[in-house]
Amino acid sequence: MNPSLKNTALFSVLGVLILGTGIVQGWNTALLIVNMGLISAIMALGVNLQWGFAGLFNIGVMGFVALGGLATVLISMPPVGEAWAAGGLQVILGLIAGAATIAAAIFAQKRFAGRIRTFVTLGVLIAGFFIYRAVFDAGVDAVEAVNPAATGYLGGLGLPVLLAWPVGGLLAAGAAWIIGKTALGLRSDYLAIATLGIAEIIIAVLKNEDWLARGVKNVIGLPRPVAYEVDLQNDPGFVERAASLGLDPVTASTLYTKIGYGVLFLIVLLILLWLAQKALNSPWGRMMRAIRDNEVAAEAMGKDVTARHLQIFILGSAICGIAGAMMTTLDGQLTPGTYQPLRFTFLVWVMVIVGGSGNNFGAVLGGMLIWWLWVMVEPLGLGLMNILASGLPEGSSLRDTLIDGAAHMRLLTMGLILLLVLRFSPRGLIPER
Amino acid sequence: MDILNALVALANFVIMPGLAYGAQLAIGALGVTLIYGILRFSNFAHGDTMAFGTAMTIIATNMLLAIGITFGPLPTALLALPFGIGMTILLVLGIDWLVYKFYRDQKAKPVILVIVSMGVMFVMNGVVRFIIGVNDIRFADGERFIITARDFKTMTGLNEGLAIKTTQAITVVVAVIVVAILFWFLNKTRTGKSMRAFSDNEDLALLSGINPDWVVKVTWMIVAALATTAGVLYGLDKSFKAFTYFQLLLPIFAAAIVGGLGNPIGAIAGGFVIAFSEVTITYAWKKVLVYLMPESLEPDGLVQLLSTDYKFAVSFAILIIVLLFKPTGLFKGQSV
């Protein structure tokens, strides 16, 4: 079978699976899966850029996704004027003091030598830390005291929410630049641990810095890029059109908004996919793969390996940031407590490996397919467990264990799929050409 | 100035918890470092191996308690520990045979093995949740304290109490025993010596007739024993929760890397470095400082450098600093 026929067949299978879900479980569920699947595909595209093109082992995807979510809050929520008046400026000053301390420490590192260097650096860091805490804490207390039940944070800029998507990418890119500057020189598994740690820290910051995005109190009711269902249901024109299609207004409005999101996500995915394909087939893409396959040889040819790694690390992370902003927009809320590495980092890795690392279409297919499976494993697993347990008497402990266990089938299935693909088809469903 | 009270407060809130946590991390990091030294990859499934061993031990503990066997003042889980270790050994040997052996024979790149261990991590995570659920489980029984804070106060007449939890003392004692046995094994026995030879130079070890399959098997057995012990000690001291064990991966890796990956002494040192930095940086120092400072200078706030939620940030920051200034770790580790 020639490759393009095989790829068409694989994407058709995906389509059939989604259509089947739509027929069995309703179109609402199917569209929900498609929307998150599109976002997952974008995340997979980002990771594929880093791992598939350049062989960078980034397992901090969760952190960049969360930064994208933060961008949504910072861009789209209205500013809280009272909080800004109470301590906004002081918080900013505190942050500047913190940044200045780090800059001064780096400067001291470069300027001095020997034992003096250690003393000066330590002195700058300790003094800077206390100044930073003194300025910053007072500001934070003032901001968080402003109506803590409803706001208690600085709010955002009140700009259109779609603007948050590129900004999410920029925010993630900025973080990636800092991380890349310090950690990219390390060997592959050190980089892995470093990125894993950074992601945890980003989540810890989101959870604790209430002045920024309300921490675990969550920011809810983010503005939406598509119409609200309630407004549609009250719009006589829409109700009429829905009726002419034979749909009741409630169903029609939920489907309408979901399709609206889907179209927006699809546009972003297609743009990024087109860019990634262009990059892959350009001289730049070939250079990346050359570096991945043999760093020493590429360096000998005069390629700046570290700079190229930094470049692609930033690009891939930015794509994850965009996906994160899109996901938070779809959810309509930022809930730092729900970010878990298994779901947001390692699952994306399963998507990339299963889809085929080094192939953009593979990443997209893997993203959507694995997301479908992630959602469907629970109902499928419950069905399976019910069949297994049907022979057992009602109320027996084994029966209960089996049926409760269905909830944990997800992780098991994902792990098994990853292991099976790595073993029997290590290049993935759509291998790199 | 009241140095004695300050010292007791320090011992109670910083030194004892730090020692116990450090010992737990050290035993965990020893497992990671041994895998790295012999099998040459970073095992991401280590946290879940710990969780599996602990889950097995909890089940055995419950069975022992059900037939009325306890360990007197000590936690019953210590009696159940050998069962947990045995089950974990079976599991990791099975996984090695089913999964890792294939890639070893292929001489796959280390990074592929890391991704494979991610898959194993998923599977084990699912298995543990399947067996024991996702809830917080406390399984420490027996005496809770060796010395309670109140006894200490009446005994010494100081304002501050020093409580020593049984689990803390057990952790430290068990850790000393485990480390002593491990080092005796690595340095004195034939198998231990061949393991070290294998770790230093694989080709040379193979040339001198060391059986690689045996070395790998023994390594997995030791790692399973270490992981289960670390997991049970951590669970006794705090509590067992599948997700927490997964998160322990970060401080454990930080400890192993800070000490120098592949170096057992480094793993122990790294464990204590990470534990004490986490505890000291997230501890509210006010309680100690009030005894040391003149009254007029007493601090207003809690004098907590960072909130406890940032403890990951601490282990991570140390990791980065060590990697930037001493890339092979405090004790010379391997670099591949």
C-alpha cells in the first residue's frame, strides 16, 4: 500500500470513529471530542517539533499549556481598577526588584572572579531577596484584600479573547527562552528532569499567586469568542432557522457554538500545520534533522547546535502555549488545580509517539486518535468490566473492584498502547519520510 | 537569648523531619542511581514502583491485622515489608523480561528506554490505582511517639518540646541498615563487585566473563527492595497516595542528580541536601528566631522564605544550580 493511501485510510478510520461516537452517544459528545482533539493535535504538533525534528526531550508541556491558559486570563478579563489602585504598582515594582536582583547577580558572576565573585553574588541575592519580598508582599496583600470572594487579583486587560492565543504563545516562548538558556546545554535526561521541574513550578506559581490569576480560587466566566447558547435561544431568527432544520433551539444552540469553536481551532491547526510542513521541508528543517541525527557532524559543518536547539525549543513551546490558551478559552475558566503531568505532558507524548514522531500529519492523527481513546476508554472499559463481572454474584467484592477499576483503565490503556507501539511499530502510525 | 530553646525548636521542626525525609529520598535515589549505573537510563517509573511496593505492603499489613498479628509498639507494616518487596521483585523482573530486555538486546539509545519507562509508568500507575484506589491511606499503627512534646517538656523543663515520632526513628534506623547492607554487598560480595565493574565499563566487564543477565536481574531485585522500603517508610511517616508517589519522582531525581547519577554515595548525600533545603527554606523561622533575637528585634512575620507549596521549586533550583556549576554532581557521577 502506498503511503498516501495508507494515510487517507488512517484519517478515514479516525473520521469513522468520531462519526460512530456521534451516532451512538450524540453529536454533542462527538463535537466535544473533536474540539479537544484539535487542541491536542496542536500540542502534539509542538512536541513533535521539539522531539521529532530536533530530538529535544521536553516533558514540561504542562507548564507551557498552563502559561497559555494564564495568557487568556491576562488578556481577556476586565482589569480590576480597585486592586490596581490598592497595590498594582507595588506588585509590579516588587517584580522589577526581583528581576533586577537576578540581573545584578548574573552581572556580578561575569564581572568578578575568584572568591570575591561568590561573596558578591550571594550578597546581591540575599539583599535583593529581602528587598523584593518587602516590596512585593505588601503589594500582594493589598491586591488580594480587594473583594477576595469575587476578584482579589489584578484582572486582565479586557481585550478580545482571540488575542490571547498568540499572546499565550509569546508567554510560553518567553518562558522557553529562559529555560532553554539555562537547561539546553544539559544532556537529554537532565533536560527532561529540568523541564519536568519547571512545569511543576509554573503550576505551583499559578496555584499560589492569587494576585495574578486568583490561584486555586479559579477564574471563571472568561469571555468567549463565539455566541452564548442562551443568547442564541432568545434570538428568534436563530430559533426559526433551527426549526427549519428540524432541531429544537437548545440542541441547535449547543451544536452551533461547538461548531463555532471547532472551526476556529481548525483554522489555527491548519495554519500551524502548514507552517510546520514548510519548516520541515525547508533547508532549516533538513538542518534540524541533521543535527538530531548527528550533532557532532552537524557542528563540524559549522552549524550552531545550541542556538538551533534554543530556537526550536522556543517554537515548539510557543505552539503548546497557543494550544493552552485555546483550551482555557474553550473551558471558559482557568483552574490551576486540574493541571496534571500525566494528562498534559505524558499523554501528549503518547500522541506524538503513536502518531509517528518526525511527521506532522502523524502528530495530528495521533493527537486526535489518542484523545478520542482517552475519552472513550472509560465508557468502553465500564462496558468491558460489566461483561467480565456479569458472571459474578451481585455485591461480591471482586465485582465491585472490577467495576470501580474501570475508572482507572485510562492510564493502563495509554501505557499499554505506548509500549506496544514502541515495540512493534516504533516509527508510529505515519512514519517520518 | 535562649539558645537551648531555640535549638530544641530547631531540632523538632527542622532536623527531625529533615532527617526522616532525607533518608526516604536517599533510599529512593539509590534505586534511581543503580538503574542508571547498570542499565543506563533514567527510570521514570521509579515513583510508581515505590507506590506498587507500598500498596502490596499495605495489603499484607491489612491481612496480618485481620488475623490478629501486630508488631507490638512498632508498625505492623514492617512485618509485611518482605512480602511487599517480594511482590515488587516479581513485578519488576516480569516487566524487565517483557519490556526492557528487548531494547537492551537491540542496544537502543538511552532516551528510547526513558520513553519506554514512561509507558511502564502509565501502566504501573493504572495498576496501583486499580489495586488500591486513589484515596489517602494511613497505615501506621503501634506507638505514635517515642518521646512526646509534653514528656520532653516535663523532663527538661524547657518551653519547647521535642517530639520524636516512631516513624521518624524507624526511618533513620532502617535507612542506616539498608545502606550498610547495600554497601557491604557492592563492595564485598562477588556479585556486587561484578555490578560495579559492569557499571564502570561494560565491555571490559563482559570480557572478563561477567554474566550481564545475572547482573541486570540482581540490580532489579535490589532496586525493587529499595523502592519498596523507601515507599513504605515515606507512607508510614506521612501517608500513602498514588499521586503523591508519582510526584516524589522530582525530588528523588533531583537527589540522584545532585549527588551525581550512578554514584550510590552521591545519592545518599543528594537525598539529605534536597530534604534539608526543602525543609529549611519552607520553614517559618519565627519560632526559632524569637529565642535568639532581643525582644525589640523580634520578627513580625513568619520569616518563611517561601511558602510550602514551592518545595518543588526548591529541589529544582538546587538541581539547576548544581548542574550549572558542577555538571556531574557533588560526587563524581557518570555522564553518557
